[in-house]
Amino acid sequence: MIKASLMYPYAEGARFDFEYYTDKHLPFVKASLGPALKGLTAEKGLVGGTPDTPPPFIVCGHLYFESVEAMQEAYAPHAAAIRADIRNFTDLEPVMMISDVLIG
């Protein structure tokens, strides 16, 4: 299983519309990627590693696929539209990481 993580770094004063992200963006991504997408989760950062510190990321979104090739094939036709929609909910640039899920 392959996981694509899109993590939005915490920045004081950054704009992030959680309602748009969960109610519009993620369903749009899910519909765009179709059956190649095996699962999707999103996490809202609450606090950093020590009390009273901000989280390193405001939100982390995780998309699961059978393989990197399946992910790339599903994403390529919709890449521009998915990327363009990011501006509708944040002014942050996501950090992306593709990983091999070892336990899950």
C-alpha cells in the first residue's frame, strides 16, 4: 500500500478553511481519483510535541493507493484542477511525501 501525504505547515496567521477542505475539496479529490483511491483520511493538528506549542502542521491529508503507478495514473488527468482548488481553502503550500505503508 502506498500513502500520499499532503501536509500543510503551521504558520501564524495562515488562512485555512477547514469546512471547505472537508466538505468540498476532499470529496472533489475522492471523486476525481475514482477507484484507484483506496482510502482517504485527514487530521487536524492540535498541539506540538510540548505543551502550549503550535502543531508542526495545521492539517495532514493522507491518500492510499495500491502502487505509485496507480496513484500517478489516477492523479495525472486531474492534477491541475486539484492543485488549483487548494487556493479555495488555504494560502499555504502543502509538503508532499509518498511512502510505503509497512504496517497498517
